[in-house]
Amino acid sequence: MASEDAIIGTSQGAARVASVERLKGLLDYVEQIIKLDERPAFKLSEYRLATGQTYLFHQHEFHALPGVAHDLTDEDGPIWLAVERLKRNDPPKPSETLAPWLELSPDPERTPQARAYILKTLSKPECDELVASEQVRAEDRAESFAQDDKGRFDVRLRLEDRPEISLEAETYITSKWLPWSLIELPRRRSIGLYQKPTAASGLV
């Protein structure tokens, strides 16, 4: 009987020690929270980084995005969300003729815009030839004041005088840039999803 009492006493003592250790751990956690001056988060949706980012994902954010899969299983168990590390693709390059006329951004949501004019610095014979062939208006040329361009002319080339450039810009946008944009937009959303903190992500 004495040995049974000793066993019971030992078990109760071990339980008390375990409870004390858990309480110490909880108090240490509360102390760290107070030191950080943060409010404890009791819901995943409430947890925010200093930048304001959250760990919460909504299913509509990654529906049908390239490189994104969810509800998978591997040897370690269920996988809520798997995101490939994709790279941004640059827009297709315009021709050398069109490139100076085009305001082109790597952003697939910004449609390229054709510039109303461009400026070039040319020699006097080149300038005279463009004026004679009516590719440049006489009032759109002026002698350059740049120290390294003495005797040369600054020339304004107007888009409205070059319908072939306008046509090439329209063709580029519809046949090259737009198809790229339609593919790149969801790709950029996947990249943005990958860059969000995912260590404790949840799905809604």
C-alpha cells in the first residue's frame, strides 16, 4: 500500500511540474508580447506584420493562376497551397524603327503609348534632306546649343507626319503586346502570391 501511495505521489508531482513548466512558457510568451507592445492575435485573419501584410489567403486570389496548386498531398501529409517561383517575362521588343516612338513599360497592365514626337540631333546635310523630303517641318529644326554638337541641328519628328509609325505601333500592340499581356497578367499575380508571407498561411 505504501508503494502504491508513493507511485501516486510521484505521478501527481510530475503533473504539477509539467503544469508549472507550461505556465512558465505562457508567461514568457505574454512577457515577449508586452515587450513588443503588440496585441495578441487570436484569429489568423487578425495577424499582421509591421508592414500591414497578413498571412490570410482567399481562394479567389489564386484560382486558375499559373504555377499555383492547392489541396495536394505528399509523403509529409496534406498541402494547402503550393506556388512555383516564377520569373517575370519582359514585353516583346518593338522594331528598331518603332522603339524610339513607344513608351513601353514592363507592367502588363500599362498599354504602350506612342509619343507625339521625338527629338534627334542631326548634321546639317541630314537635316536639309529631311526638310526637302517633307519628313521634317522647317519650323521644327534649330541649331543645337550643346557644346559637343556645334554645327548640328536639333530636329523634332512628329508622329502625325508619320502614319506608317502609327500603323506599326497599332500592329505591335494588338498582335504582340496584347497577347503577351494576357499571359503575363495572371503570371504576375502568381508571383505576387509567392512573395506574400506563406509560413502560416490559411485558406478561406
